[in-house]
Amino acid sequence: MKIEIIAIGDELTSGRIINTTSSFAARNLFEAGYEIYAMNTIGDTPALIGEALKQALNRADAVLVTGGLGSTDDDLTNEAVSKALNRPTLPNLEILSTIRCHLDEITSTPVSRLEKLAWLPSGATALNPGSRMAGYQLIHDDKPIFFLPGIPSQMQQLLVEEVLPKLSTWHKEHRLATYQRVFRIFNLPETEVNRRIATLDLNPDVQIGYYPVYPEVHLSLTVRDKKTNNARRLFKSSCKAIDTVLGDAIYGCDRESMEQVVGRLLGDKGLRLAVAESCTGGLIAAKITEMPGSSVYFLGGVVAYDNSLKSHFLGVSAHLLTSCGAVSREVAEAMAVGVRKQSSADIGLAVTGIAGPGGGSEEKPLGTVYIAIATAEENWVSKFHFPGDRQQVREITAQSGLDLVRKYLLQGLNPGKED
Amino acid sequence: MKIEIIAIGDELTSGRIINTTSSFAARNLFEAGYEIYAMNTIGDTPALIGEALKQALNRADAVLVTGGLGSTDDDLTNEAVSKALNRPTLPNLEILSTIRCHLDEITSTPVSRLEKLAWLPSGATALNPGSRMAGYQLIHDDKPIFFLPGIPSQMQQLLVEEVLPKLSTWHKEHRLATYQRVFRIFNLPETEVNRRIATLDLNPDVQIGYYPVYPEVHLSLTVRDKKTNNARRLFKSSCKAIDTVLGDAIYGCDRESMEQVVGRLLGDKGLRLAVAESCTGGLIAAKITEMPGSSVYFLGGVVAYDNSLKSHFLGVSAHLLTSCGAVSREVAEAMAVGVRKQSSADIGLAVTGIAGPGGGSEEKPLGTVYIAIATAEENWVSKFHFPGDRQQVREITAQSGLDLVRKYLLQGLNPGKED
């Protein structure tokens, strides 16, 4: 079953806002076994909205439209749909009553403006009439069309709770059994991943995709078949083959992030981490603490951006900072040892480097980074030369630091490899 | 002049990768005075690529295509274009020689695979023949079509350095004088922004857009006219009117982020900031240090995720932590005072709160956050109840902390307002 996605909003066609709602919809629909025919993004222009909707109804089996349902003056989707499909707008009484019930909470906005939200093209069924921002469904030419708000959180909830269940009862026979895994790879270039996969001689029904997602490479494996058993069998054997050729360059699968993997490993071993960050300026800690429950294995640490904080909080000697420089093997190690000791953590991770744009020298060019790990038994320091701009160097440094902790937790001593 | 953007890649239609390249292109083209007719996203399927390209040539004046130009097996754009436009692929000798020159760097990939990159539809002009990943231009039906790689950094560079200059010499008369400003608003709901703007009775030629970008609201003002003077005059007077009704809820304009504004104000006053973060876990420091040159005004700080680090590094007494709890007015203040003193900063900023999903209580529900500022003269603590999930609470806490520093720098003492 082919689905077309239409996202509406001048904020999208002027490039000011990145369209995340279409990606969210595509991912969830794809994983539920639908084919995404096309994703269109157009401005808040009634004629264009009508044209795109008619085109989608011509070539797809179902349509998902997001955006332009709000109460502000630039929200024109309902008017455009009404005109294009010849369905005059009518007030939805349930939504109207919801809006009137909540008027006291939002007294600053005129009633007439809010009531705009309740006027839907005739034949529309509200998806969540108890909410002021209701999505709705239309059946037109015997095809379902879903209209959802453009605000990501509202759209996501309605897609998962209303649209997917409704679609699943619609034309069941058109869905394919779909198995997909995304292998998340770090520290191996895309061409090398491709070369290793090419040696496998996989079944031609296996779809492979390569996607550089800085600083990682993601490899997707997709198997689709009308017969579930066939698809599952082929999927399992292909996954195994890929694991064999890529080994521990695969740090995780599907949506598991590096910080999630590291958190899981720390939790399993009952170890606690602390970090000392210079060039990443808090990025590693921020990534780790994105995970709910990270307080079990993460104590915190020091953002030692200024040298005075490296000395004061981490005990890095002024002599070391002067003689070796803040970006050096010795200072990285002292930072890791210092943060481990000061915080009573099991593992101390420290990074110091030159993220740019300024600060490079011939001896230590931009992208020079030292990453150190300190444990009760031993300490290691690895030196890197990362390419890229400030943001990229910070990102790859954070990822490399976490990857070194991952490898230490998997393999024990001396996880790093000198370049 | 209308431009259509086509992004190609199964990683996009399966929703695994968010399409940032189309947004980047749209923003840059829009700001250069072009109209974006539509943005299409389709998979790596030759028939669909051909169909989309023909449709775009039918309705737009120029086309930008990104993705599917790489060397891996799923890159099919050149084949599809060749077939759709009836232009057989031919090897581009300059690109071929670039590839052969660099073979020693990438020995692991077979030559035949890399040389795929050099085979372009006939009539193609390479945009950067000195690179292995070359974009190219075709003129078809007297319309320019640009093909760029899908990797964001490569695509962005080619768009700015090659496509925009080439487009600007093509059909000059079709461009409109475009003035746009994005007002970045924090701490004022979208409906209230809309209500205040409605009181202004702006000229109907002024296009206004509202975009909630969590946790901010962005308001865009666009004026386009064939006559530059008309557009500029209307733009200036409208900006002034908006400034009047929104006041200091506007923290910045266009692409200026909160951390950039705070950095600029700190730099202007020659003051230095240090932060102590509990629930944001390093996010505030990471945001501040995204800015090049932040070392001038940012010393660093402590990620005091675990209570032991609040005591050890910041001197928060164990008694205070036990009697008031880690999420309290008293502990927030002690953290701000502590980090300011320990780091010898001019301003100490501290946050402590409950980001969830666990940890809430009746007295201190999820989203309870205390933010403190300590200066040489005085300290203040503000209490907040933020709605949303873990990620949203962390994000709005970080933004609110920075906004309090901004208001302190603008207005002096007691910047916060108690809720």
C-alpha cells in the first residue's frame, strides 16, 4: 500500500524549519509495512495545497497531510482542502465545545480566532475531538486522507495513536512483511563498509543502504516479502553475515545511540563514570544525561574549559599546563585521573583538544585531540587528528570518547589504538 | 523565478534520516530571492526519480536535485536521469583523473566502484571536477538542473559556492527583492504573540508566519516586491512596529541563538560566566561552548549530577542536601555561589530540577526546576514548573537559565520573575 506524505508550511519551503514531522511519519509508516511513494513539502498557498492533494490522490493509496491547521492567519489548509475537494467547511461541534470549555485558560486570544480550529471540510471525522488542536480524517475517492497538526509532538502522538491503527484496518492485503535493521557503525569509512559487505554476496532480495550520519555510518538491511516466514529467514541469515564482517565496528542497532550502549554496559557492570571535558565543553555529559536513569552510572564531572579550572577542580599542575600545553597527552591523563579521584568514580574520561576555528599550530593543528581513560588499574591516552569544522570536531571527539569507554567495557585494558 | 527541490534517498523515505539538505537549500535559495515551488523527497528508485524530474521541469524554472550520486550500489540518480532525459552516461575525464590520482589514499575500494562517480549524463558540466564527489549541472528544455551529493557538508559547500552564483546570472529579471527577518521569542506563548501582532494592523503585503520551535516561538516577517525601495521601506517600518509590541521577549533575530546573544552581552561587558548543572547535565555548557571564541567569557563549570559532586566540587553542605533536598531553592543558590567562588567567575549560574521520567513527588512534581544566579552583589533564585518530557524539560531549563543571564546583563539586578 503506497502512502504519500504532504507537509505544509512557509516555514518549511523557506528552509527556516527542518521538516522533522515527515521523517517521523515516514519512519513509522515504513516500519508498519507501508511503502512511502513520495514526501512533498509546499508552502501555505491554497492553490498548491489543492494541486498536491489531487496529485497524491491520483497516485497513492492513502495520504497524510501535516501542517496549516492552527489558529493563526497563515494556517490555510482547511480552506484549501475544502476548495480542492469541493467540501464546504462546517463546524465540528465536539471540537467547538472543547474550545469553549477551555476559554478561561486562554483569555488573551479572541474566541473567533480559536473557533477557526473547529471548522473542517465536510465529511471530516475528528481524530481527537477532546483536544483544541484536532487532526481529522477524510475518505475521498475511497482513499483515506489524514490531516495532522504540524507541531511535532502533537503530530507524533496522533500518528501513533490514531492514524496507524486506522490504517491497519484499511486494505490489509496490501501490506508486506517488513524486517529492517540499522547497523550503527563508528570508526570505519563508508567505502570500507561497502567493500566488506560486497564480499558477502547477499541474496538480491536483501536491500542494503549506506548512510553517513556524521560521525557515524549507518547501514540498513531491509527484507520485504508477502510471506512472513521467507522474509524472517532471509533477514536473520543476512544480519548474521553482516555481524561477521563488521565485528565491533558495529556499536549498536536501530535507534540505540552510543550513549545508550555505554550506559547499558556501565549499568551491567555496576561501574560509575565521571568526565572532564575541555574542547567538548559539556557535550559528553549532556549526551550521557539525555538517557533516563543515567544517574545510576554517571556521577557528573567538570567542564574545564579554562585552564584555571583544570588546575582548581582536577588538580592538573600549573607546571604541566605550561610545559606540555593544555592540549597534550600529559594533561589529558591528569584530567582523567583527577576527575576519577575527585568524584570517586570507577572510570574517568577526559578530552582536551583544538576544536577551532582558531588555536591551531604547526605542531598541534586544528583537530588535534587527546582522549584519556583512567581506571583503578591503569590509564591510557589516545591521540587523534579529526578533520572537519568546530562542530564536527566536538561531535566526533565526544563520540570517540564514548566509544573508547565502550571498548574498555567490552575488552578490558588498553581499548584505544594509536593513530 | 520558481525552483523545485528534489531529494533522493531510501534513507529519507524510510524516515531514518531527517532531510536537512533540502531545508538548507530552501533557506539559501529563498534568501537569495527565489521562490521555492515545492520540495520533493523520493526513494532511490529510477522510475520515481525520472517522474519527479520531469514534473519539476514542467512546472518550475530551475531544479535542484540532491542525493544518489555516490559510489555505493544504491546510488542510482545518474542512471535514472540518463534514462528520463534520454542522455546516455559518459565518463567525465577530469573527474576520472581526480579519482585515479587519489587511488593510493583509498586502496580498499575497487577502482571500478569509484569510477562510477565519473559517469555523468551527456551534456553534464561538473561543478567541482577536482573533487571525487562532483556535483554537476545540466541545461535541459532551457532550464538549469543542478545535481548535488546528498552528504550535507558537500552539498552545502557546492550550493553556496557554485549553484547560487550560477543561478544569479540566469534570468535575473525573475527575482524579487526579498527582505526577511525572523524574530526569536522566548517566554511568550504563540497565541499571545499572534494577539499582539494582530493589534498592529500591518500592511497586507507583509507576510507574517508563526513557528513554535520548542521552547521558542519564531515569528517571520517577509516583504517581497519587484521594487527594492518599496520592499525596504515597508520592511523597516514593520520591524519597528513588531519590536514595539514584543519588547524584550524578542531575544534575538534571524539565526542568532540564545547562547550567541548571551555570549555577545558577556563579551561586551567583559564578564565571565561559570555554570553548575544538575538536571541539564552539561547541556548549558555544551550550548555555550558551541560558539567559537566562547573561551573569552566562559570558564566552564561543574556537572553536579550526583549529590556527592554538589558537595565535593561546589561546597553544598550535606546538611542542606538532606534538609531541603537536591531540588530546592537553597541548593540552587548554594550551587551558583559555589561555582562562582570556586572558578573565580563574575557570574555563577546553577540549575537543579526534576527532568523525569522518574523522581517526581506531590510536593515537587516532574518539571520542578530552580535556577539561581550568583553575582558579586547579590543572588537570585527562580522557581519554574515546566511541562513536557525529559528532553523538553532539559531544553527549556537550559534556555531559561541563559535567558535569566541575558536579562541580568540587560537590566541588572533581579532578572527573574517568580511564577
